[in-house]
Amino acid sequence: MELELRGITKRFPGVLANDSVDLTVRQGEILGLLGENGAGKTTLMNILYGLYSATEGEILVDGQPQQFSGPGDAIAAGIGMVHQHFMLVPVFTVTENVVLGVEPTLAGGVLDLKQARGDVERISAQYGLEVPPDAYIEDLPVGTQQRVEIIKVLFRDARFLIFDEPTAVLTPQEVEDFFGIVRKLKDDGKGIVFITHKLGEVLGIADRINVLRRGKIVGEAIPGEVSESQLAEMMVGRPVDLVVAKTAAQPKEPVLTVDDLVVADDFGNPVIHDVSFEVRAGEIVGVAGVQGNGQSELVEALTGLSQVVSGHITILGQDVSKATPREIHDIGVAHVPEDRQRSGLVLPFTITENMVLDSYHEDPYSRGIAMDWDATAKMAATLVEQYDVRTPSIDVPVSNLSGGNQQKVIVAREFGHDVKLVVASQPTRGLDVGSIEYIHERIVQERDEGAAILIVSTELDEILALSDRILVMYRGRIVAEVKPEETTPTDLGLYMAGGTPS
């Protein structure tokens, strides 16, 4: 039993997204599909799932040619897809989301909720997915929402599963749990396409690896027979430095000072408890922690997006505890938010418009009551080229870009002006090795030019590689401060779980 793509080509206006791609995945194996941002991975899988029609080529399931006019046809052929950005209804329960569109019913068309719950519980138990069937999606952490997406696919009897950047929003602990689930699916005879740009992950989970670059398959590899650096060069087309190159920090005066900070959630419950620290000019301070331990609320407080209950935030000697986001931006603060689609971009807007979301009122982009679109377009074109944003035009909606290219737009916009303090949450989430290399270089460059940098990341390798000092958060408090050269990922993991190294 196998799934095969033959000669798949997809053309968009001005873009050749896929160029005569051949790909095969068999039941009971995991095929890693590796490629940089804009390489055509997601487009290829959208064709396989019936969301796009190929310009040329064919899809075969068990040797039989298929014609997919939509996802329903792909599902009927035994193909399921877990998208990078989940397709769930937040106000529906787990069970309601799983059966949506294929609901089991009683006489009169009434939803058979008992059967639906039973099916969810059965699939959950069979694959170790562990989800509460009656919980609302909006109340679940990201890792559990992903499990719901997997159950949705299995409920529809998928034999082949496509995972599109499945670990992009997961913590290290959730990644390990997810890998266990994927291996169970493989052992049950499922054929799996695992799309990623993370070299270590694809080497750890895949049976075979296909590398896609600029729409073409440029190589196939077997884990154990290839190194990360070889895969990186195959992806990008040039040697990639996988180690962050930086000299020792030369910290100067404090730029950001936080004193006894208390922040509450929307219900008035404290989520940040008496947090104090400082970030100096010329240093990078990393914040490590399992997602949900106050890092998001800390970033929102520092950037004016949430109210401070008590304590003080000072930037360049100015108390900004009650300041607006614009006032904080005008001081020279760059903010890279953790959720690019909800907080970083206006998806229907063009790339050009998104590049000036926080500076449209400033010279040279503003003419009082009108925009200078020539100056704006010139700036956008420069940043698109500088940050290698893969797009046919700066005038396309940013929603048309891949997730990684959307992230590049945000980083380009925020780093594209005079920066005194960088507050970056998950700055390289969804980026390929070449883009990560470039952004890490830019972060270090900003530090060396005198900016203060605060990085929040769930990627411990990134925290250890970039940081001059590391703060660890647990349940809304800073529980440790360490130097990267004096700690290990294991020690950080213990702090992140509320323990201490022995």
C-alpha cells in the first residue's frame, strides 16, 4: 500500500511553486519532507490534500490515479492532514470538533453525542492521545489541540497522515510526547509525511528524508547516513553555520529594569509574581520556561499590551508601566510577538502595509493625513530582499506567504529601525536553518551595536546558543539565573519543572 505523487507541478502567477515533484510514501513508514521556507512543501501537501489542483502531474493511491476536487475526496481516499495552523472551532468541545461534518446521528438527525464521545475516547486510548472529550478547544493548551487534530484525522479512517510543521508551536516536552504518538501511528501501519525544517527532528523520527529546494526534490537521504550540516546544505544550497558565532558580551548601562512586577490575567488572577530583573545594553538575556508559566504575560506587560497590577517597568530611565504600545515603540523598542498571525500581522493586508504597521505615522511614510506609498514600497522592497522573504511581489496579502515567510516580515519590520531594546518571543519559530542563521546573526549584531536584547524561547538550544545570561520562569516567578556556559539543557529542564539540579 503506497501513496505516490508523479511529476507534480504547480504554477501561481509569477511563481513556480512545485516543479515536477516525484514522491512516494508507504504504509508503515515515516517520510520526512525537509525544506527551507518557501521551498514548496506546504503547497505540495495542499495539492495532495485536495486544497489546490496541480497544474501538471498525478496522484496515485495503491496504484490507482486519483482526482481530488477538494479535501473530501482526499479524505475518502484515506488521506488526512494536520495543518500547521490548526483548523479547530475554539468554542466547540473536543468531541464536537472531531465529528464536525461527519456527525453520528440518531433518528430524526439528532447528534448521537454518546457514540461520538465513545469514538473519541476509543481513538484517544488506542494511540495514547489523552484528550478530555468534553473540554472546549479554547481552554486547551496548544499541544492538546494538536492531539485533537490527529483524532479528527483518525476518526475519518486515514491511512496516510500529513503533518505540516507539527512541532512549530510545541514545547520540548510536548515534542517528545508527539514523537511517541507518531511512532504509534507508524506501528499501526499508517503512512506518514512529516514536513519540517528542523534537522534534528527529521533525523530522529523519519525512515527516509526527501529534501525540497525551490520547488524541486534535490536529494534523498537515510537518517544515520547523513549529518545535519549535509542536510542543511542540501536545503539551502550552500554551507550553513549551525553554531551561533558571537564574542563575549560587553554589558553597559541598564536599558530595561523590572522591579517587583505583578501582572494579572483577564479574571484578575496574578500570573506574574514579584518579578525583578534587568537587561543591559550590549547583552542578550534569555528567558526559558515551559509555555504557560508567565512568559507571554511578561512580554505583553513589557510591550504595553497588558496592564501592570503593581511594580515598575523602566526603559532608558523612563517609567513605562502604564505606557501604550505606541509610546513604548517610540522609545526604540522592537517587539517580535509569539503568535505571528494573531498579534504580529494583519493577514489581509499586503506585505508593504504590514511592514509599516507600527510606523505608518512617521516620516518618511506619512504626509500628515496621507501615506507616501512610494517611500513605503521602497522600504518594503529593501527589507524583503534583505531578509529573503519569498514572495512574487510586495503587494500580495501576507496571508499568501508561508508561516516562515510571515515570521520574516515581522522580524524585518521590527529590526528595520533604530532599536534600543529588543523584546522577542519565539523569534525563529517556523523558520528554516538558513533564516535562523541570519536572524541569529542580526540579533547578535544588534547586541554588538549596543541594543539590549530579551529573548523568550521554548527552544533550549536557541536560549543556550544566544544568551549571555539565562532566566528561568516557573509559575510566574523567576526561579533561577544562570550563565549558559555553566549550565546544561538537563539542568534548565529541572528548573523549568520547578526542581533544582542535584
